[in-house]
Amino acid sequence: MLAVILIAKICLVFSVTVLTLYAIRHYVFAMSRLFLKHPREWMEFTGFMLPRTTVLVAMHNEETVAADVLQALVECDYDWEKLEILAIDDRSSDRTGAIIDEFAAKYPVIKAVHRESGEGGKGGALQFATPLATGEVLLLFDADYFPGRAMIKQLVAPFCDPQIGAVMGRVVPHNTGRTLLTELLSMERAAGYQVGQQARYNMGLTPQFGGTVGGVRATALRAVGGWNPESLTEDTDLTFRLVVRGWKVAYANRAECYEEVPETWEVRRRQIARWATGHTDCLHRLQSSVIRSSALSFFGKVDALFVLGCYLTAPVLVLGWLASLVLFFSPQAHYVPALAIALTFAGYQMFGNQATFYELGVAALLDGAARRVLLMPLNLFNFFASTGAICRALFRYYTGKLSGTGGPRWQKTRRYRENGNGKGFANGNGAPNGLYSQGANGLYTCRTTNV
Amino acid sequence: MFDFIAWRFLLFAAAFGLLMYLQFYLGHRQWNRLKGEQAGEIDVNYVRTENYMAQSFRMKVKDWLQLPVSQDREFGPVIMKGHERIRTLAGMDLADHATCDDILVLEQNFSCGQGCSLTREVLVHGNSNIGSESRLQSMAADGDLMLGEKVSVARWVDSNGELTLSAGCHVGSRVTSLTRIRLGLGVEIPSASAPQIVTAEWDSKLPGEDPASRDLLEIAFPDGSEAVEESLAAAKLNAKRFVQLGGDTWLYKGEVRPPVPVRLRRKLAVAGDCYFPEGTVLEFDVKAGGSIFLGPSCVIRGNLVADGHIFLGPGCRFSGLVHAEKTLLLSRGTRGFRVDGMVAAYAGEELSLETDVALKGKIASGARAVVIDAAAAQAWRDQRRIQDDGSAVDQVHTS
């Protein structure tokens, strides 16, 4: 009995320590966004840095959205002499390949790439198409994204710094008001980008390259051995392979792009399970490189490990809860109250995808959407759902590793758009497509109903 | 006693429950209100141009001119837009110290004397001449625009023709021209963009010499050979401190301070400061974790990025982007041009331009861009402990 109590005590102290460190880290990020200056204003160079650029769009059964993203890209404000768009049909069984071929026939700037076999998800498709790219900078968009006309110029501007290996823009959900989940995920995304990514960049740490709405320097990509088709989160994998070698990652908060977030809890569960597995897999593969890297400062290494290990906080939290229960029913129940309060406080910081209580609030304020702060209590549902999904995914990951039944597998995230018609946002004559509508102020913005 | 404890517990539990319920109630109520609303709106069609403020104003004026015109006893024909009065006139000459609180749209030329105050926007389809010490809100001119000494503009100024800001002018926002901007001594602006931006005493000369003809020590990159090591030693660089980031990009972990002018043919990121002597040619991008100081007549063909300060010595030429996280000084005779595009110089803090500086493109600053004289430039260098030639005060010259 004494041994069980001792183990429970150790687990609880460990859990509280880890979660408190994460909570402090996020608190520092939130405060830094509120009170510190915003350095490195690359946006002043938008339109002045015009390298030869290749846009890669990997598509696997994306017939509902393929036309929209391709049309948006050809309408981007960038010299076609310096642009190529590689539209990758990644083993699609629907009309995706045909749509890509139609666009390639219509626009010389688009090149159709058909991948008919091979392993891996997006990483595999990118690895397949990258040797065909001729750009100095490779930009990436997922098929459900909708880049604005200025997006390419905004994303390539930071590459004027020769040490920048990758650039990440900001994603903004366009289906925010559809369900409570999309609303909560929208807040989470805002916190992750507006606060987390920007604060890390401001503080000289590593913002994460997200594999979409971002770009990577071709020489940097080649130097680190290209994409990793084995990884479920090839973007995280690439980010840390770049920084341990000495490259930097930049974050461009004003390069905003719409995306779709999951509308149902099941799709969300699958998405966060993939992220958790991919991140944790990256942690195990890259932790020693991060620790040994001479290119990262001490705090840079600590933060990198915090990022890579962020999904482990869910099982650590559950461990803390279980340890609290054991101690509560033990003769030494007096240990529990103080640690349990600390655990509750710190644990609540950890829900979702690194977006924390403070960061959600600060992001809502910075985005001028202070009314959304009132939604924060409801994020408790997201917190519990994410914690459960992550624990389950990591349990499968570790048991799979132990039993040797194979590594993680790619699962495509479901798309909700049904009326993608490839007419771009203005269709050349101002007529919006199904995704966009023109407001009273004349601006084309995302349509949240009828999507 | 038991009863008291039970009541106290129940009271606490009720209060706790109420608070719990209240936050979920408020959250749920807010969700009902926000349902169907978009969190952040992005104008996907928007492409920012440098003169977007003036362009936006011109578009608005076009719309306003469609509104009904009424006859005012004092002002003649006017257009009322809410409480705002828009006056459309053929031309206008305002006397000294005149004040105008209307939006003005002038079909021909406009001028005003000293100390005038124009509290609303002005659009001039001809040329415009503003008297010294006048105060403006913002002004767009289709022709040339001349601001006299110490004119203060609260927001932006824009012209299709030549735009002159005389000595001591101050502009609160963007300065743009489709032709040329002339900046007098002491001018303070946050940013300027034009095919040609020149400061006072510009000698009208543009870059001439071909830097390829210079006979310089070429920085070699470590390949294990002795010849390269000797070459690096001549440039006071240590081969062991080089790390190859990627094909054409190298990282140097230390300070770069070659004693002789050098030619650099690779992209280089430097962890510390860089001091390049007179006549150095940088063919590719250079980034410094510290500051970059370049002596006179250096040529920069790539981009220059520093987390600290950047100093371009007299007569330097650049044809890329210059980005200093702190301050930036473009010394007398600096030229920034490229044949196939624009250049840009940005400083997170103050951007100082000495007299006789010319560039094609843009200058911008997180604080202010200011035109300074030789004495102020000397003070800038003294503060950062560098000499006129860009070398550190304690540096020994062999060039």
C-alpha cells in the first residue's frame, strides 16, 4: 500500500510540475503578445521580394474543393514568369485528377502531377512532386484552403533573409459559425497563431511551419533531405530538421488564409489523434538532434521540446488525476488539495492544440473579437474531448510501437464544402463563387451559411 | 454544530454551483448570438499597393461627386455628405494663415500661403504648392506637389508628379509618388515610395562603375583544401566556424571583420557583427545576428538583413532589400537601384538618410525615417562606435 501511495505521490508531483511549466510558458507568450513590441516587419517588403516560386498543392480525393484552390492560385497577384503551380493528384479515385488536367490545359502556369502509387500521405505526395519544382521558394497549400490574391507575395517576403528556411502564414477558419465545435476551434486557431506562433517568433524561438499557408526554401529543403513521407506531421518534422541545422522559421501573421475546420466531434477526434501521433513520433525521432544542436539556444531547445511534447501533456494530466484519486482515498489525503488545485489550474491550460486559456482570451482581444471571450467556459468540452482523443491515440501509438504492428497511418480530414465551382473569389468580373460573398462594404468575405 | 457545518457546506455548494452554471449559461447565450457569424473576415481580393490610402480617397471622391450639388451663399456649389462639406472648385489660391475645414476637390492648380490650415483632405487635379509652416490633413495631387518648409501633414501625401518635401516637413503616414520624391533636410516621415526617392543635395548621379572589375580578395568557403584555408586566413576568418546550411548558404559562427575589401559570392548568415571595408562587393544575401557596417563605396547586390543596426558608408550601392531590426543609416552618396525592379530599405527603429541619397523603391521605418546632416550622421556613428569608413573604433586598417 505504501508503495502505491509513494508512486501516486511521485506521479502527482511530476504531473503538476510538467503542466505548471507548460502553463507558465503559455502565460509568458500571452503576456508578451499583449505588452511587447512586434519585431521583424517583413510585410513592408511585400511585392519587393519576388523570387521564382513553386506552389505545391497535394490533393487526394479533393473533387469538391480542387477547382476553388486552383482558381484562387491563378488569380493571385504574382508574375506568372516567376510562378509555377504543381497540382498533385495523389492517388485519387474521384474526379480530382480530371479537374487538375482541365486546369493545366487552361492555364500554362499549372502543371499536373499524377501520383498513381506509393506510400505515405501528404508527405509522400510532396516528396514525389518536389523534384519537379523549379522555384527557389516552395509554397504549400492544402486543397481546402483559399489563398487571397496577395498571399504569394506576402509569404515570399521573409525569404529576403538568407537564414530563413521556412515561413508560416496564419490560418483562419471560414466555417466558424457552423457548430459550437467550429466556433471553439476558431478560437483555438486564433490563439495558436495570433498568440502562440507570433509570440514564439517575437521571442526568437521557433514558430512551427504548418505545412500549408507557408513556404520553404528549396535549398533548405534539399539540405535536410526533403520531406519525410513516414511522418504524419511532415510539417513539424521539417520544422525541427531545419532549425537543428541552423535555419530559421519566420511567421507572417498578416498572411491570412481561410481553411475549413472539422464540424463534427468525430472528425475532430481523428484530426487531433493524427496530430498527437505525428508530433509525438517527431519528438522521439528528433529529440536527441534538438538537444545536441549547436544552432539552438538553451531556451530554443527547451521550447522545441515543449512543442514536440505538447500532446504528451494529455496523458500526463490523466496520470495526475488518477494519482489524485489514489491519494484521496488513501490515509494521506491531506496531500491532495493543494496539488489538485494546482493540477486543475495547470491542466486547464493544456487543452486542444496548444491553445491555452490565457491565449484564447488574448487572441480574442487582439483580433478585436472580445465578445468571444464569453465562449471560453464552453471550451471545457473541447478540452475533455481532446484529452480523451489524444490519450487514445498515444496509447495506440505506443502499443503499436511495442508490439511492432507498424507505425502511424495517414487519415485524410473530411471536407465539408460541396459547391466548389472553381470560379475564384471574383471570377474575373466580380461574381463571387459559392464560398465567397460580397458584403455591403464591397469586400469579398467568406460565406458562413450555405457552405 | 453539525447543523451549522451542513448549512455552511450547502451554502458553499450552492454558490459554487451557481457560479459554474452562470459561466456555462453566459457561454451558451453568447454561442446563440454568434451562431452563423464569421470570426475574422479576410478580404481575399485585396492587394495592397503602396499608395493605397490616396487611391482609396480618390475612389471615394469619385463616388461623392455623384451626390447632389447644392448652392451655398458663402462657398458656391457644395456637396453635403452627412455633416461634411465637399467643395469642388476650378482652382484656388489661399492667402497666408487661411483656414479651410472642407474637403476640397480642385480641377486645376492649388496653392496656399504661409501658415495655412487645411483640416480635411484635398484632391488637386493639377499642381499644388503649399506654403511653409502650413498644416494639412492629407493631400493627393495628380500633378506636382510642393510642400514648403516645416509643413506638417497629419496623414498621407501622394502625387502622380514630383513630390517635394522641403526642409523640416513632417508627415504622419505614407508619402507616395508615381514620379519622384525629394526629401529636404530634417524631413520626418514613416515611409516613402516612388520610382525615385532623393534627399537634399542629390547630385543627379546614378551608379556607373561595374563592380565586377574590382580586384578583390574573394571569400572562399571551406572544402578542406589548404588554399581555401589560406584565403580565409587572409580575410581573418576561421574555417572551423563555417557551417553549410544548404547548397549556396553558409553560416559563420562569429564576427566577420576582414582587414581588406572582399568579394562574397555565397549567401552568408553571420552569428555576430559584420564590418566590411571600403570597396567590398557582396554578390549575394548577407544576414547578421548582430549589426552590419559597410565602408565607403561598397556594392551590395543581394539582400542585407541584420538583427541589429546597419550602416552603409558613403557612396555605397545596393540593389536588393535592406532590413535592419534596429536603426539604419544610409550615408551620403548612397544609391539604391536595380534594373528589373524596386529596392527597399526598412529599419525597425529609426532610418536615417544623409543628404545626396537616391533610391528607386521604398523606405520605411517602424519609428521614423529622417533626413540628417553630416553632424547628425557623425553622432550616429559615434553612438555605435564606428568610424567614417564603417570600421569599428578599435579596428586596425590594412586596406
